[in-house]
Amino acid sequence: MALSLNAIITLSVLIYLTLSIVINKKINYFLSGILIFLIGLLPFLSNSELINFNIGLYPIFNFAAYFIIVFAARDFLSEGFKEKWSFMKYPVLIMGLLLYILTTIPTLYAMNIISFEIPVYPEMFNNVLYLICGLFLMISDFTVLATND
């Protein structure tokens, strides 16, 4: 019996969330960076017709992406507040806030939990933000961001 794409994505997210609790912080940042980078890259590839499918059409993918992005935003904010006065402090804090705001407010508005909404902006902005944040998390192993274990 073959697993459907929804089942594979669900299992992958569960494994990732479980591993993110027990693995080293630097490895977690690198894995989060790869996942967020892919979340930003796949729509680019789909829009330019380099891949034949649009993974955003799968609801479980959007659900998984939401969790991964919120966890990464938490990591950005916690590391940004831990930073002393380095050049990485404010870019990391700004990216963490942007990830939180641009991910949670539309979701909470869609669920009728809040009554205000972010003005409409191109989806491409989210994809670029995910690409940049993914790169930041991947290179954080080699920079100031993840030096404190």
C-alpha cells in the first residue's frame, strides 16, 4: 500500500517536530533553514514551470509550513534577544517579527479570532522572506547566531 503525499508530509512534520525537541540547536537551525528555504523555493519553481506540480495545493503542506515557520520565528526571536550588540541582532529580530506577523495574523483573521487584517501584498514577498530566513538559519551554524548552546 503506497503512502499518499499527505501522509508523507504529515509523517515528515511529526518526525521533524519530535526531532527539533531533542537534537542540538545548531542542527535544528540548519534543518529549519533547509525546510524554510524549500518552502520559499517551491513556489518559485512552480511559477516558472520548472516543476509540474504546485505543492501549495495540498492543505497538509500549508499546515506543515505554518508550524515550521512559526517555530523558526520563535528561534529567530529567542536568538535575537540573546545576542549582545552584534551586527546580527536587529536583522534577526526583524526577520523573526516578520515571520510571526505575516504568518499568524492572516491565519488568525481567517479563523475569525481577530478582526483586523494585514493589507493585501504579493505572495512573492512571503516567498522571498522564506528564502532569506532559510539562508540565515542555514548559515547560522557558521556565524554568531548559533554560537551559544
